[in-house]
Amino acid sequence: MQNSRFTLFPNPADDRLFIDSPENLLEYSVFSVSGQKIQSGVFRKGENSIDLKNMIKGTYVVQIKTDHQTFTDKIIKR
């Protein structure tokens, strides 16, 4: 998935989801489609991925916060 400043890949994802962005990534949250927070974390400097290994297969909403904006998109964990 992509917007003007972000690309999430691969989608569908297996064990790891990568974020391509020119902005500084701060933190992330992963929600079920019903809105329950499944996991969240803080990006270390230079880090650009989210570990999905412990999540079950399904559709999720990923929210990424940067210095300038919050980006939200759906992903599929396979």
C-alpha cells in the first residue's frame, strides 16, 4: 500500500513488514479490523520494519507516527 509519503511492503506480509518513508519513523500500532490494539512499539533510529511473527493470519490496520504526520493503512498477514 502506498500514499504520497509511505509505502508498506510486502503486502500481504509474512514475518516482517517494511516501511519506506522519507520521514523519521517514531512509533507504530497494529490493530485488528474491530479496533483492538494487537501490538505497538517505538522505532529505533534507522529502523524501518515491524515484526509480525507472533501475529495470526488476517487483516490488520497499521498506524505509523512520524515527526510530521500519522499514517494508517490496512495490511494482510499471511
